[in-house]
Amino acid sequence: MRDLSDWKGRPAPKPVTIEGRYVRIEPYGRAMHLQALWNDAFGGMAINPLLKYFSQDDFSGIEDFDAWLSGVQQKSGWITEVFRDKATGNIVGMANYMRADPANGVVEVGGVAHGAAMARSPLSTEAHYLMARHVFEDLGYRRYEWKCHSENQPSRTTAARLGFTFEGIFRQHMVSKRANRDTAWYSMIDSEWPLLKAAFERWLSADNFDGQGRQKRRLEEIREELATKEQT
């Protein structure tokens, strides 16, 4: 844990562009990204099954999606970041910096939606690595959170794979789609970041993939190996 005797808080997150090897993260712009997210990344009305565990009601069309996305940015202060596949130039997903607490150096990544093109590829891993790196290294934050519906097992699996630590279940945390939602809380903190970063970078290196683009070693395996070495 860092020395906090001179802690003065940190700046609030702002829209940011981040370049990776596989993915480019860029701030959401309605004119540039709305249609691409709705049609290309999320498959139009196929978005509703994809966002099953989001708290808002199902969308009736792109107008609903537009209104929701504009609302969470303007009213809730979410910073929407869009994922672009650098190989194809296509928009493939999104995530948001949300519920920022600059005074304490805490922010959550939420509203995460990976389109089909992100499956079984390095895109999602690199996107979340880049977003976490920005939080810890550029903003100097102390804590990065991931929260999801307790029944959303794919999200929980992803959080654990990325290196977030499970902290427990907040019972009856909110009403989601007119039903109770118990929320699973995960986090990573600044003291963990050097090891998490090293694991991400080893996993993302070109020599970790074969000629068909398949991983040779799992991210969890690399992280466990680094943690063991650190302890000896």
C-alpha cells in the first residue's frame, strides 16, 4: 500500500484514446459510433440477449439505445469508451469508466459489452489491460472495480480471469429489470498492478500465440507463475 500522508486525490477520468497492438480504445462519439455499435458490434436487436444483465429495460430499437447511452453519460457521468479492432477497423464493443471517486482514487469499469467479434481473440483482454493501465498509471488511482449481477457467470468468470479479486455479494443491491439484483463485487488495487501488468503483457506478446492465433499459455497460468516467483 502506498504512503498516503501526502494524498491529495486524483483527477476525474476523462474521455481518452489508447492504442494497443490489437485494439484501439476511443471515446464514444454519437455521429461516429452509434450505428457501428448498434449494427456492427451488437447485431441490432440481438443486443437485448447480449445485455441480459444490464439494469435498464430491453431496447425497442436504436433510438432507445441512443437515449440510454446519452443518458448515462449526461446524467450519471459515465465515460463511454469504444473498442475498435485494428485489423479490420470495425467497432467491436464498449465499456465505461463509471462511479468515479477522484478524492479516494477509485473508479469502476462497467456497462461492458463485447460483441461477437471479440470472442476467442486477444481483443477483450487487451482492451481491459489498456483501460486498467490508464487507471493506475495515467490517473494514479488506488482501486479499480468490476461489479456485475451475481447470476452473470460469464462476467464473473471474465473478472476473475483478468485478475480482479472477488470481494463478496451485496445482497438486494438494486432493482434490475423489475427484479432483485444481488451484485458480485470485484476489484484490483494499485499494489497488485505491477504483477497484473506483467502477466497481461506476457499473455499479449506475439510469441504467446500460434499460427492460428490460439493462445499457448493461459493468462491465469502466467499470473500464478509470476506470483509464485515473487514469493520465493
